[in-house]
Amino acid sequence: MKGSLLVVFFFALGCLIGWSDFFPEVLLKGDISMYILYLLMFQVGISIGSDKKLKDILRSIHPKLLLIPLATMIGTFSAVALVSLLLPKWSISECLAVGSGFAYYSLSSILITQLKTPTLGLPIATELGIIALIANLIREIMTLLGSPLFVKYFGRLAPICAGAATTMDTTLPIITRCSGKDLVFVSIFHGMLMDFSVPFLVSFFCSF
Amino acid sequence: MFIVIGIMFGGIVIGYLLRRVQLFQKINNLIFYTILFLLFMLGLSVGANKTIMSNLTTLGWQALLIAAAGTLGSVIMAKIVYNRFFRERGKP
């Protein structure tokens, strides 16, 4: 619990300082976060490699693991289709395009803005793109912050399905912390499949 | 994306070769501090992005609704799949 509070605190602190403009511009260049992410992945790799149960983990890869990305997709699409009824401005397929970003906010927002411009016009398409950016960013943040709760109420696979396309990089460390290290390869496998599906599914839903 | 995976596999190899080094068994604490820093950086870019901040009230709630629905739908499906296919006997 103390850990999750620290996570919230640091994120909120970042928002506040970012909003205040009271920080060196160089921090936003994007390179720093990327290199820290690389460092993080290296650390995660070391923690996997030095794990004494590594061989047991590798033995746990199984075809029924395909059910997990399937659960993520079905769960996301059915719930998003349902709430699209509350958003009269956007059609079901437009909402599903946002949902099929699967927390991959950078790619999905750019794709949606570009693919929707011919039919909706640039201003409206940009609006939908920003919604995709915020929605998928929120999904990543929800996974980062909510994983302990997800495990408690929905089982050990819940953070993986919540994290969707991010479970092989940005949310992998928090998933290994909350769900257990034995699910790390499940999480990577899931993230790779979901990641791969984003460009296809976003294009598909944008074509209606 | 493949760079990220490549770096991790590099870490796995190094971690495996050096698995007897006591220090490496404490890597999880270090991972947590790195996560904190990355979240701080994510907050920084959200707070500093004026497009996101100025449109937050008009677009934010729609985004929140879609994000919450997607996340909730996924964790519910996760519970169903976990209970039906993955739960081991005697485990919660």
C-alpha cells in the first residue's frame, strides 16, 4: 500500500511540476524517459535471469495462454461498445478504434487522427485522436496504479489484461511485482501479441 | 519496441551468468525506484502538454469513460478466464 501511494505521489508531483513550467525544458525531449525505460528493462532482465526459478517459468509457456489476449480484446470491445451509447458524438466504431489502442497511446492517437481526417475532417479527427491519446494514457496509468487492487478483486491475470499492449515494457515491472514473477513471460507474450494487433485493429475500426 | 525487448534479453543473460552475486537478488528494490522516476517523467510530460491540459475538461471525461470501460471489461474477462482455465486447486 505504501508503494502504491508513493507511485501516485510521484506521478502527481510530475504533473504539477510539468504544469507549472518550472523545470528545465531538456527533461521533455523524450530521450531521457526512453533511456530510463531501457535501464528499467535491463534491470527487469537481470531480475528474471538471476531468478532461481527461471527454468520452471520457461516450462510454463502453454497454448492456452492465447486465451489471455483474447480476454483482453473481448473485454475491452464489449465494454467500450456499451459505453459508446453514452457518447452520442462518436459512433460505436470510432469508440472501438480508441479502445483498440490498448494503452498504446502514441501510436493509436496518431493513427486515428490520420485515418479519420478524410471522413471527419481534420479538426474532428484531431479531437478523436486526442481522446485516444488521453484514454490510452489513462489506461496505462490505471494499470500502473491499480494493479494491486486488480489482483485482489479480479485475480492474477487482471493487471495483464488491463495493461493490454504495454505489458511487455512499461507496465511489465509493476505486473511482475503484483502478479508474481512466474507470469513475466506470460505478460511479455501477451504484450507482444496485443502490440502487434494495435495497427490492424485501429485501421479496421477507422474504416467504418 | 524490439530494442526494449533486446535490452531485456541482454539483462536476462547477464543476470543468469551472474546469478550467484548476492547484490542481484536485491534488484527488485532498484526496479521500484526506477518506476517511480519514470512515472514522475510521465506526469511531467502530461502536465506540460498544453494541448492535453486545455482540452482536458471537454475531452477528458469522454476519454476517461472509454479508458475505464476498456480496463474494467478486460479485468472482468481476466477473472473469468483465470477462474475457468488457470486457477490451481487450493490457490486463491
